[in-house]
Amino acid sequence: MSSLATKLTARFQWASSPLIVSAPMRVMAGPALAVAVSRAGGLGFIGPTIKTNEMLAVLKEASALTRKSTNLALPASKNLPVGVGFQLWSDDLETATQAVEKYKPCVVWLYAPKDVKDLDTWSRRFRDVSSETQIWVQVGTLAEVRALLKAAQPPDAIVIQGSEAGGHGRASDGLGLFSLLPEAVDLVAGRIPLLAAGGIADARGASAALCLGASGVVLGTRFLASTEAKINPGYQREIIRADDGAVSTTRTLLYNHLRGVTGWPKEYSPRGVINRSFIEHQAGTSFDELKKRHDELVRLGEKAWGPDGRTATYAGASVGLVRNVKDAGDIVREIQEGVRRMLRHEEGAKL
Amino acid sequence: MSSLATKLTARFQWASSPLIVSAPMRVMAGPALAVAVSRAGGLGFIGPTIKTNEMLAVLKEASALTRKSTNLALPASKNLPVGVGFQLWSDDLETATQAVEKYKPCVVWLYAPKDVKDLDTWSRRFRDVSSETQIWVQVGTLAEVRALLKAAQPPDAIVIQGSEAGGHGRASDGLGLFSLLPEAVDLVAGRIPLLAAGGIADARGASAALCLGASGVVLGTRFLASTEAKINPGYQREIIRADDGAVSTTRTLLYNHLRGVTGWPKEYSPRGVINRSFIEHQAGTSFDELKKRHDELVRLGEKAWGPDGRTATYAGASVGLVRNVKDAGDIVREIQEGVRRMLRHEEGAKL
């Protein structure tokens, strides 16, 4: 058993091994999903809100849901048994700090700073107001891991995101986890636990990530097809429908721009399911025309998603492995059981 | 234990579980490497030769080496205990058929046809002249797997190559094994065994691939750093030196063109370690100037490779995990032992 993985899981009293984490997907990973994942023995994350000040209400809701759950109402824990994610380039530090101080989530997951030094600033502020809150940082390259090891405020864990991941990831300098993760494991040399994200949707992927040396496993797309996800039914149906994820998804800024989202640092670009907007964009249709068609279809609601849809369907290449909607708790338990059947050690590589 | 994996390994009397395969790397995977891998209980492949008619001499040498090895001189086996790879677009079918008829390699590995129907033609010819020779086909997309399942001459196994792989792979529509491999496993639904290639360099990667559902594991770059590889010492040193494989390698046709290699079907492009040729190409130096600098340096021998080198250093993203030269047999044995320590079942996923 990897001692790093054991120590990481032990930080979360309700969690069982192997540590299964639901990703902090913006808006779609709300309190219901996060609490359901933690309740099942995983670690649930709440994603960034559209504006940072909405996070206070969201964490209040999570806190209330937590108190209703017998196995999460742990008197010994001073922390909210769910984590929360912030997008550094767009979230507001002062408001985020207030939310962390008030609700003390067990983990804060930091991503996409405008400047790498912002990670230190945010980490210091959160640690000042909530000393038991863990800081996790998500990266997609070895260079970022190297920088974190030398940081003034090194994180408590690093999430290594492979290029199969849905939503925002490295625009062009990322690859999958197969070589990246073990190379990162060798680089950190036991100093810090690594979690694996990107392309994992079932016990096979989770086991594979643990073999490569991860201390825990993060799933995003799989939880979009959970009962508890805050997702439009049309979007969720498309997650179930799409297959051949390596080809049916792509990284492009087009869908951000169609939705009016700008400002992401240039290192990032999101992966999503290809639909008519992208196909017509490739065929040379002007952006203005695409935007017009996009906005018209979005007004019709659910029809904006799907193969004939036009709006953003952020999803990872694992989308082809997601074929039904399940309760988040069942997703966690099935993966944990599958891993236990496959691996001699349930927590990370043992060589 | 996966019955597919068990059956696949059982086809090769000398092989032990899990099945570890050395890739048929063009020229560099010669008889010495292939025989050393099979002798250690793996399955060694001889790569394509520069001209197909050289394959007869190469297989003769492999045959002689085999007879010197006690554990490979198996009277019950009518087949040469090594496999051989052909590049369909460049190799000559008549000559290849003569070689297969005369030496009856246990497997022929087919790759990169100009037209997908050529796979049927080549498979039929080889099966006609050597009924016990297995046909393996290497692909990088789900669409290719789908086509193979419907082929007139379906292969005996399919090698799924993830985008981390070195040398030639899918130019633009490939991704890593994390989602691609389990999606392919679900698609073939037990009808045919799959092998995993791309980004695997040690027991961690091998175990991960088996968890994802592979029945065997293929390594290329790791065997470039073996005692038995037919490789220039400068090239081999660069394999050992290079790290951060996700960033230090890239797919580009530039190195093919600098070496005067043209004709690969447009679906393919090779991954190699970035050196001065690529950096200067990115900076805008003309091809003619790059070619001149390349050819001058190549005349100096070993110096043509390395960070200040200019010639093709085909390698996978796993290059950062390869840190020393080892005997091929030790590579096979260490991986097999590592997998056995990690997995409850040594042969493919068991869910």
C-alpha cells in the first residue's frame, strides 16, 4: 500500500480507499453532487460559480445537506466534508476567502492562475483563515509540477490532468496520463501525493491511474451523467449518446467564444463534444453567422445540445465510456469495488 | 484472469504471463533484440527492413539465434518464436510473402496500408503460405477497430496504439490509451484480443494497460535503450537523456523530410524528440537551410543526435521514464514481476 495514498485518504474521515474524487466542474458540480460523492465514501467537489459571491450560498446549501447525512455529521471534523474549486483568473480572492473562512471546506482546488505566483497568494490567504483546509492545485505538465515543488506555499496535493480531460486543460502542451503521471510521480519522489484526472470513467481507468502511481482518482464527465449533476437534460443526453471520445471531442476555444466567454489565460483550451458549430466553423462559416445560429438554438433549450446542437458540451474523451445516468454514490461504490477486484493494493502503485 | 489474454499468451509456448511484446521498430528492432525478448518469456518483433528483400537475411539470422537458445528450441513449434513487422505502404508483398513462407514467424504485424483493403490482401497471402502465423494489425482509432471487425480477413489480434507512442502513429485523430483502450475493449466485446502500445515503459504502464483491458503490452522506446537494439550510440544516449516526454517530443513530418523519407499515407506522422532542426523550423528557418545543416551534422555520426543534434530521434512520450540501458531480457522480467506485484490477475482486466 502506498503510504502517500493512505495518508491522503486518512485526511478525510468519511472517505474510503481508493480515494474517488468528483471534479469541481463549473456550475454543474453543485452541493447535491458533491455531498452525494462524499456521503458514499468519496470526496465531492463543488465547482466554481458564475460569480464568486454565489459561492457563499452554495456552500451554505452544502453545509445544510451535510448535516442531514448521518455518516458525514462527524463531530471530530471541523471542516465541511466537501471541497470547492476556484478559477484563479476569474474568481475574486476576497470573496473566495470569506467563503472559505465561513464554511471551511476540507479542500480548496486551485486552477488556472493568470500568473503562477497567484497560487502562493491564494494558498496563503486560505491557510490563514482555515488552517485545516487542504490546498490542491491542478496542472497538466511536468514544468508546473516542478514549479509547485519550489513554491513558497507548496500545495498539499497536485492533480495531474491528462489531455483526455473535458473542459479546460492545457491547450497544446499536454498529453495523456500514461507517461506524464509516472514521470510526475518520479519527480515528486514521495514528497507530495498526486491525483490523476483526465479520461477516467470507470474502475478500469481508476485502477490504471493507481497503477501509474496516483494516490487518488478524479472523474468529471462520468459525474455529468449522475442524478445529482446540475445539468440541462439535453446536455446530459448528449453525454450518454456520444461515443468514440478520442474523435468525437476536441479542444477548441470556439464554444467559449460562442457563449461570450473570454479571458482564459492562453495556456488553456476546453475539450468538448463536436457539434454543428465546430463542423461549420471548420467548413469556413463566419463566426458572426455561427453566433447567430448558436443563439437562436440556445433559445430553444434542450435542443441546443446533441449532434445537431450548437452550444458547448464540455466533456472528456471518456464520454464514450459513459452510457447511462447513475446515482453519484453508486458511481463511487462501483469504482471502489472494481479497483479492489483488480489491484492487490487499493491505494497507489506498489513496486 | 481474462480468458482472451490467457488464450493469446498460450499461442506462444515460450511466453509467460503477462505478455510483454517488443515493438517492430524499423531497422532498430533486429534479430538480436527480438530473440532476447522471446528468450526471456516475452514476444520479440523484428521491425521492417529498409528494403523488403533484406528481411530474408534478417529472418535467417533470427532463426540461427533461436536455435542457439535452449528454451526457444521447441520441437513442437513449427514457427519462428519471433514476430515480424511490415509497413504495407512501402514493403513489397511478394518478397514479404516469400520471407513468411520460408521462416514462418509466429506473428506478422501489419501497419500503415495505403488502402485499408490491402490488409485483407496481405493477411490472405500470409495465411495461405503459413497457416500458423498469426496476423496482428496496429491501429490508433476506434473507426479502424470497427473496420477490422467487419474485414474479410479479421486479424488474430489488434494493437491499439495511443498517441504517446514514438515513431509513426495517427497524425491528428489519436489520443492516449486512457479512454481509447477501454472503449475499444467494449467494442470488440471479447471477440478478439487487444494489445496496448504507446507511452508504456515500465511495470506501472504495463499494469495500467492491463487494467484498461489489454491482453498484452507493447513497448518500443524502452527497448531502444536495450543492449540488443540496433541503434547508434548517439541516438541511444539521447533516449536516456531526454525527460519530460510529453513536452520534449512532438509529432512532425520534418525529420522524415530531412532524411528524404516521403510516401507515408497522410493519416500518419511520427513522434520524436525535439532537437535543433525542429526549433529552427518553428523559428522560420527555410527547409533547404535546415536540410543543409542536417546533412552536415549527420556526416559527423553520433553528434547528429542529442539536444544540439539535428536528425530524427523517433521516440515516444515515455522517453522520460527510460533512464538507463538494460538487457532486453531484464526489461521483460522486471515488468512481468512488477505487474504480478500490482495486479490480482496478471492477464488483463477482471471486473
